[in-house]
Amino acid sequence: MAEEQNNGGCSESSCAGCEHASTCESKKEDFRVPANMYTQVKKVIGVISGKGGVGKSLVTASLARMMREKGYTVGILDADITGPSIPKMYGVHSMARGTEDGILPCIAKDETRIMSVNLLMEDESAPVIWRGPVIAGVVKQFWSDVMWGDLDYLFVDMPPGTGDVPLTVFQSLPVDGVVIVTSPQDLVQMIVKKAYNMAKQMNIPVLGIVENYSYIKCPDCGKEMKVFGESHIDEIASELEIPVLGKMPLDPVIAEAVEAEKFYEAQNPYLKEIEL
């Protein structure tokens, strides 16, 4: 390691966690891992957030459902290894099956193909207590070892923040663009900018931003109540020059589909018609 530093060089391990990895002049290697030989994906879309608890998985599944309803073939790679939720939303509890050629993703009732760490564990409620490099390695395997088949879209549900796993996804997978998910609080401007700047540093296009928890509608009078405060999404989007893809309220119908594990039947009317 000392010799590498004296020579001004970098290794893959030393670059893996560096925020300047995408622009480093001394190490501009391509860290992308090859897809499984039975995988042909036209577009890989990441769904990111600067912090947790903003409904990133809900937006991921909503985008996947939107594309399924348009007739596209869709998959979801659940890269939120320590907090996987996608399989349960779709009512998928069977374990993924391995073959000599790779791992077969599980298929939801709307034919969405799903891979998550929960589908590899006998007890899906067991905690995943792994260090960052191990988690990053699993995410890579979800691309290189899973036989996704022919997909129009693969949505990647990323963990929150700008740490190891989002960096691994950006470096290892051929990500065509990202959607940022946020909420209405005042703190959101700084948090959105962190996610936006990370994507830009990694040369990944930001396709737009979705605000969750925008309001709740009174079931009696229909008045919109801003539970989390006034929205700042339009001014942030204008400053960053990215489109607002939707403002999602707390909707009991969508929440019921999640709780009933029937998201394969859900519709999200709050997202605009998006050409990803």
C-alpha cells in the first residue's frame, strides 16, 4: 500500500470508497462488472435518496408498476440489503433458486422479476449484520449472477445516503439514470443536493425528483393537509434544473396494497407519465 501511495497510484480497493473515484486522473479504470450471460437489460434506473424513511422503495415499486402497465418487461434489484422490503410488498416469500448458470429471480404475480437478499435467506426476518464490503459484493452478484433475462427496465432500489452501496451500484452497474426521492421538510434542500451531487460526480444523469408525504387529503371535505410542512420541491427542482416527476400524498389505498402484500395490483396516479 505504501508503495502505491509513493508512486501516486491507486488500487481498486483504495478507490472503492473514494468520493473522487469518478474524476481521479491516476485511476480511470472501468469498475463495471459483467452481467450474467442470460441477462439483457435495455435500461437500468436507480432510485436514490439522501436520507432514509422517505418512501424510496414505494417509489421504486410504483415506477416498476407504471412500466408493467405499459407492457414493458420489468425487474427490481433490491440493493437495500440491510432493509429489504420489495419482496414483501409484492407478496413474494419463496426462496430464489440457483442453477449452474446463475440465480433465477423470483416472479411476482404481475410478472415483475425480483431479486433481494430476503429471497436468499431461510428466515426473512433475520437481520443482515454484514460489513460494507460484503454488502457491496452481494449487490454486484445481483447483477453478475442473477439471470434477469430480457428486460426493458431494471429498477435498483438503493439504500439511503451516499455511502458504499450506492457508490458500488454507480461504479459496477451500467446505470442509465437515477430518480431522487425526498419529503417536504425544510432540511430536504441540503439532502437532495447531496444525492444530486453524488450522481453528477459519478456522471449519472438525474432523471427527476419525486416528493413523498406531500399531503394527506381529508376523507370528508377533501382538503389537503400539509402534515410535514409546505413543499419546497419546485424551487429545488428549478435550481437543479431537473423535472418534478410527482408529488405523492399519504394515500390509504396505496398503503393498503403495501400492507396486503398486493402491490402487483397497485396504481400510483400521482406520478406523471414518465419516459425513462
